[in-house]
Amino acid sequence: MNHNQSLTFTKEIKSWIAYDAGNSAFATTVIAAFFPLFFSSYWAGNIDEITSAKYFTAGLTIMNLVILIGMPIIGAITDVKNLTKTFFSVFSFLGALLVISFAFVSENEWLFALILYGIALFCFSAAIVLYDKILIYISSSHNISKVSGFGYSVGYLGGGTLFVINAFMVMNPSFFGLENSAAAIKLSFVTVGIWWIIFTLPLFINYEQPKIQEGKIIDAFKQIYKTFIDITNQKNIVLFLIAFFLYIDGVHTVMSLAAIFANSIGIGQESIILALILVQFVAAPATFIWSYVSTRYGDKMVIYMSILIYIGVIFYSMGLDNAYEFYFMAGLIGSVQGGIQASSRSLFAKIIPEDKSGEFFGFYNTFGRAGSVIGPLLVNVFLVVFNNIRIALIPLIVLFILGALFLKFVKE
């Protein structure tokens, strides 16, 4: 690892940052926008909106349970085999191809669409485990917050740029020679897959994987248990993972359900798309600024401020009833969404042992996805009990508060 105090943008660092622009297209166009909207209006168009939301949140819970189990295994295997770059490339390229396949799913085939989405989400998550691991090998501990922040900032800019193009296609399909908005959304899925592949190539070409002394695959599974024991013996890491588990639950749930929430309370799809564009272009400069704040004042300060704003957003959403109020909420989310993610990643990277980065980041992403299991599950329970989307986000407030309380005891 390079331990120079000044940040040098090596070819590997530039390629690492660029990748975020590619996979962020999946996070923005697919996860946050078009998949949930298209799911409710096209793939589940023959089902009422509340029932569609129940199916979607239940599907998310199952998907993230699978991710919860798989991420530590992938991280541990790459710590005993020289497969970090190989697995990263396979999951990235496969995820991109699966997104392209969304374009060929027919109307009312909501179950098939959810299955494909689940596999693509697994690939996306697995690639991120290895992407996070690579960060430790290409950056010094002093600059890791800055590089992490640059990655998220460029990611929002890159993913947001493609999302703007796709949004224009959906709102003006005839301009592109397309029959309707459904055809435009299908084409958008294709562009996301191609975009993801293009921005994966620089890291695939330029990253030189450090050689490690290889062990047996069975050693990886033994190592998962050993890592779990190691983590439980390190109070600082345990406290962080519990805090992260709780507050990132709210972040991921808000990201995944914002479009469905807005659609269910009567906000038009065009307004939803414009609001999601706003999120990206507020997030890009905001994340860049947060990276400097975290370097000067610490990652915990950024996370605390972000949690406070997220709690405010949830309270605000309960009374939201028009597009302009939704735009304001989108701006608030965009101002902190990248900052809390980047600071969480960099804080964790600073407190873990470098030689076990793969397994530890496997658990890091596991705890993040575990939060994404509980969040949609709680929302689903509230939807089933109260049949009211407006109050379905209430339990997330408790999770944010508990996350902040546990974070207080983490030593940075």
C-alpha cells in the first residue's frame, strides 16, 4: 500500500473512481427509479398499487437475505485465493448483462422480473464487496476518506448523467423514435448495462492484484467463523457494525422505496423522475464536500449530520402531498446520501486489519444488506397492518436513532 501523505491520482485510483460512475447507473436508473416504477406500472400492472408495493418489499427482503449469506463467503474466498480481480470482473459483467435482460421481460411477468432483479442485485453487491476491498490496496490510510468520497461523488455524477439521458428518453420517447415510455424504459435498461461494462473496463485493465499466499477453499469457510470470532473480540468493530447495521437500514430503504412511495401517494411519474435527477446532481457536489469535511472533522461527524437530516426527511414525508414538496425532500436526501455512505466505508477501512480486508468488508456489506432486510420487512409489516404508505417509514426513525447511539462509542 502507498503510505504517502499527499494524494496521488495513480492510474489504479483513477480507474477505481471511474468504476463508481458505472455501477452507480444501476443504483440510480434501476434501483432508485425505473425498476420500482416499471414494476408497479408494467410488470405488476394488473395488481393494485398497495399490493404491488407489498410484493416488492417482500421480494427485497428475500433478495437481501440471500445477499446477507453470500457476501462473507465471497469476501473470505478472495482472502485465500487470488480471485479478487476475477470475481470482481465476473460479478460486474454478469450484473450488467442481467440488467440488459430486463428489456426482454414481458408485461405482467412480475415474478420473473423480481427474480432477474434479485440476481442482478446480488452481482452488484458482490462486486461492491470486492471494489471496497480494492480501495485498501490502492490508497493510504491517510487518504482513504478522500478517495472514497471522490468515488461516491464521481459515481453520482456519472450515474446521474446517464439517468438524465434515460429520463429524457422516457419523457420524450417519440424524439428517439420510440413507441412509448415503456419502450424507453426498456432501452434505458440496455444503456445501463452497457454503461456499467464501459466503466468497469479501466479497473479491469489497470488494477494489478497483489499476490497472496493461497490456501484451500475450506480454509475460507473456516476463516469466516474465525473472522466472526475476531470481530466479536474487537469491541470497536462490533460497535461500528451494529451502528452501521441500524442506520444504513434507513438509507437503503429510503433509496429503494422512494419512487414507489411517491407513486403511491399520487406524485406523477414525470415528477418522480425529475426529483430523482435532482438527487443525483445535489449528491455529486455534496459528497465531494463531505469528503473534505470528513478529512478535517472525522467520518463520525458526517454520519451524525446525515442521520439527523434523514430523520427530518421521514417526518417531512408523512405530510407530503405535491411534487414541489417531493423535490425539496429529494434535495435533502441528495445532500447526505453519498456522504453517509462514503464516510461509513472509510471509517470501517480505518479500523480493520489490512490483511483481512476481504472478509471484514464481506461482513461490512453483510451488515449493510442485513439492514436492507429489516427495513423493507418493517415497511411491509406496516403496509399489511395499516394499508397506508404514508406511515410505513416510521420504524426507520427508531433505527436511525439507535444507529447514532451505538456510533457514539466507536473510536475513530
